[in-house]
Amino acid sequence: MTTAVGTLQMVSVPELLRCPISLDLFSDPVTLSTGQTYDRANIEKWLACGNLTCPVTMQRLHDTSLVPNHTLRHLIQHWVLGHSSMFTVPLESTEFTLSTLKHNLQFRESTTMTKLETLRIIKLLSSESSTRQASLIREGLFELLLQVLFQFPVADNAEVIELALDGILNLSSSKGLESLNMLRNESNLVRLVFLLEQGSSRVKARLCNLLEAIASCSLTHELCLILGRRERLLQVLVSLLLDKSDIREATLKAICSLCSLEANRSTAIREGAMDGLVAYVSSALYASRSRNRNVRLAVGTLERLLASGVGKRRMSEMENGIAVLVKMVFRVPCDDQGGSEHAVGALLLLCSDSEKARTDAINAGVLTQLLLLLQSQSGERAKSKARALLKLLRAKWAKDQAGL
């Protein structure tokens, strides 16, 4: 082992394979009762100095026994073997490791500690090459991760759920998405909503990432339709979007992805998606420029929703909906042309068949915004829509002026 390590001076050792005390590659990994793994020599020295706490968690140790971590040891051996010649580990050399990982997740008697170590290793492996991802999927680990997500008791250890989601999302970029269709099962749908409501912030964010992946894949088209009709799911997502928490951006992408399918839009509107999107855009008007891409996504989704009668009716009922769109027509600095184009398109849809919408837009200052947009460096599509909206509003404005 020492000889092998000596050849790795220029190779970055994954954090999972390093002892948290010495930060060196493990040579004899052992696990404490807290679930943390250390190199035997380092943790024995720590305990011999009279320390009765876990170095990482600082939990008091009522049991100082050390359990050999065979799964991690096997992974280290294969990793060292592969990197001793500066190449990725050959697939055939990891067959035993993968079968061990699979067994650890399948075996009902596996302890939470074992599951945690196994999931950490899967997370590491699944973040490697597409070839490695394909190997994990072929061994059935994608389905096993989904089973952990939907069956493991959250109260036992939230980190298990988080790590399972990390592995699922890493593998979702490969060819395993079809397995997500197990979400059609009613109990799994209930579990998904429960985790979105009660899970940690990290679990909620990762679930939103998963919903986005489902909506963007043709293999899960039917599943996306099922999710889009799930009223409670939409309610929870809208609530998270309105919450202004650190997972707001992930939530926005999940909602917009579900709304990309026309069949999902009526349910989304009914459960408050437009309210959430308008609130997001309103708060983002004064936020940092780094959020422009997501603002553009939100306004683009509003434009999609306004293509339906139910969307127009909901917007007409909102107190500040049109005013927010008007503010998005032209912004300084003018670096969000996509957002401007979508805002003008949304207003065009609203004003085409509603005199009240035309009045509200004029009162909110849309004419000035449109003229500024036409004089800017915005794209031709945005300007074309702006000219169409100006033409539509001109008669209304002239009529109002004549009545003064």
C-alpha cells in the first residue's frame, strides 16, 4: 500500500479516501460508533491521548471500539491500482467492489453506518466518467438508490437520503432515467411530496434538480405529466418559491421545467405558479445581475402560461402582475434581452384581448419602456414584439388623450 501511495504524489486523492485527521490516503480505515471513518493509527493515537470525542463531530464516545471498514478498504485498493499507472480503474477490477456495494444496499440487516459508507462511495464513483456511470447502472445501483430514497426512514438519518439523491442525480446524466418511472407508484409520489415538505434544505434542492431532470427527458415524458397533475406537489413547490430561501433558484427551475409541457400548465396556474413567478421576478428586479438567466426563465414561463385563457384570467386578478412585466421590458444595464423579449411577449398576449390590461400597462409606464427598448441594442425579435405592442396601445392612448 505504501509503495502504491508513493506513486500518487501528483494525483489528487478524493476526500472520501483521506483520513480526516492526517488528510492522507487511508491505509487501515476503521469506523467509530459515530459513523465517522479514520485511519487506525491516527484514531488510536487520538484516543490514547485521553480524548473521548469523535474528532469530526465532537460527539462524546460512549463506545470506543473500532470497526474495520472493509468496503472502503476495497475501494482504496482499486483506486490505488488504477492510479499507480495514472489511468482510471479498469471496470473489471471494480466488479467485486460494485457487487459489495449492491449487497450493502440490498441487505436488510445492513446498519445505517454501512449504508452511509456505501452511499458515499457510490457518490464518488458516480461522479466519474460516463463509462463508470454506465457500469453502476448496469449493476442495478440506480434502482437501488431510488429504493433507498423512497423507503429509508427519514428520521433514522437524513444524510442517507441526501447521499442517495446525490448518486441518483449523478447517474441521471447518463442512461438511467427510465428507472425514474417507478415514481408512478402512488406510495413513491406521496413520499416525494413528503420529502419536499419535510426534508432538509439540501434534500429539497436536490429533489427540485431531480424534477428538472425528469421534465427534460423524453423517457420520462409520461411521468412528467403525472407529476404536473399532482396538485399537492405544485402547491409545495410554489410555497418554496415564495419562501425566498436558499433553494429558491432550484425550485424555480423545477416549476418552469414542469410547465414546459402544455398539459401541465392549467394545474400549475390553478395551484399558484403564476403568483410565485411574479413574486420571484418582482424581487429579482433589484437583485444582482448574476440572476438574470433565471429571471429570463421565469418571465419566459409566464409568457407560456399567458398563452391560455386561464393564465390571462389569473394575471388580471393579480394586483401587480402587469406592473412587474412592464418593469421587465427595459432594464439598465440592458444585458437581459431574453427577459425583455419575454416580458413584451407576455404583455402582447395580455393586451391583445383585454382593454383593462391595456389601460393597466399604459398606467404602469409601458409606452416609455417600449420606446427605450426600441432605441437600445436589444435583439430584433424583442423590437418586433415591441413595435406590435406599441401599435396595439397607440389607439388606446390616443383615445384616452382625446377624452382629457
